[in-house]
Amino acid sequence: MFLKQIEVSPMVVFAYLVGDPASGKGLVIDPADGVDYLIGLAKDNGIHIDYIVNTHGHVDHISGNKEMKEKTGASIIIHELDASMLGNTPPAMLRMFGATQSPPADLTVRDGDLITVGAVSLQVIHTPGHTPGGMVLYADGCAFTGDTLFVEAVGRTDLPGGSGPVMYRSIKEKIFTLPDETKVLPGHNYGRMPTSTIGHEKKYNPYIQ
């Protein structure tokens, strides 16, 4: 599996380029900004971006969707419970983030579905709490955790649709059931290091003890 972690916006959002080198098929997770750079990186590595996958529907993660879709023809994928957020970001929020309204989803997924590019398959793990349709994507010992789990921190739950008890249950009953050696690839560069592991978060995350 080809994998690159890229910090792409003033909100220190991490986008991820994932692909199958053998087939040249790939996807980008949360292309908040830096669309031309992401496309160039994919091209340099022989990867075509077939899908745009949003871990959830907040504006700071979806603001590059429109440009990415226009330039690559990629289909937008999001969990079915967050699909209504695409195309419906309030104008004031768009202005605040300097963002462009996302097109609607082309495909929606639910818990247990697979998103496949060539020989690479990402398993959808529904992790509500930050948003109703927040999801983690799991493949090849890596967990793309969006804004549910950060390095030694967790996502906020005070926005519409958020719930602390629901999110902590998602972390403990779903994310923390993955193998301890699983690499945690968060949605923001908020920690003292850009990645972690499930075992590390179980031991050192002060919000989940």
C-alpha cells in the first residue's frame, strides 16, 4: 500500500494519499487544501485519484472536495449519516474558513463496508460522537482516525450532532479493539508527534483512562 501523510491547511489538517502501485488506483482522505500538491504527488508516484473519502462532514475536512473532484473526476465518499452535511455548510462558515461548498456525495458507506482501490481495501468503522457519521478507515495495520482520536487527545463533541458519551464508546469499543500495533493516523497535527499507535493511546492518552 502506498501511503503519504500531508499537512494541508492552516487548521493543520492531515490529508492522506493512499494507493495501490500495481494498478495505479488511489484515493485521498480529507483533501482540505493543497489540491494541486496532492494531485502532483499522486502523479509523481503513478497513482490516479479515483475517490475522495471524507472521514466526516466538517468544513475543515471537506473544503477541497470541489476542486479535487473537478480536477480528477474522483467520486466523493462519506458515511451515510454525514452525507447531508456535504453541500450544506452555512455561508458564514465557508467565509470563516475561506472554503468552497462541497458537491454532494457520489457514494455513501456504512459500518463494515470496504472502499477498494486495486488491491487495497479500507474497512469502514463507524465511530459516531464527533459527528453522527464519523468513521475510521482501517487497512494494512493503519487506522485513519479522522477527528475521533488524535495523538494523545480526542475530538471535540460540542458541535451539532456531537456527543461525548457516544464518542468515548466509539473509541473504547471500536478503535481500541484494533491490534495494539495499529498505526494511528489522525485528522489533525495536534500532537507532539504526527502518528501514534493504538497501544500508545491506550497507555498515554489522558482523555481515555
